[in-house]
Amino acid sequence: MVVSKLFKYVKEIQKLDDGYALRFHRSDDSKDPIGIIADYIVFESLNSPQLTFAIVQGPRDNAFWLQVRGLTPDNHDVTLPSISSDSTVSFLV
């Protein structure tokens, strides 16, 4: 349930070498996604203690990213069919 609530706010997903990054829009009513992001981090930390999390603000961008790292390459494919899995963002890498 936490994951489905989180993905309601996700605007883009990008693969990282050791995880993935989720992009969210910053807005006046950011309380909802921030609380859900916090719940997601707690949930994932309890179930996958090897994961690390970072919130990254992009330059000149009205969005922020949640980076989830610590996965092995063979156990993470969170990209949706409509999102290109080989796209990159320079400030995340």
C-alpha cells in the first residue's frame, strides 16, 4: 500500500548503476508526497537494510529526486513500460 501511494506522485523513474531514482514535482502541497516518501523509506529500510536513500534537488528544476541505492544489478527493474530505461540525468550520476 505504501508503494502504490508513493507511485501516485512519481513523475519519472530512472535506473542507476546500483538502484533507481524517482522524480517528484515540487509544489505548494508537497506535504502529502513528503510524508509518503518518509513512510516508503522506513518501509524499505525495514525490509531491505542494505538500501540507502537520498533526496536530491536538481538545479533550476521544480522537481526533486529520491535516489534508492544498494541493489544488485539483477534484482531491480522498476521502470515502467512508458519510461525509457536508458535515459540519464547528469546531476544524479
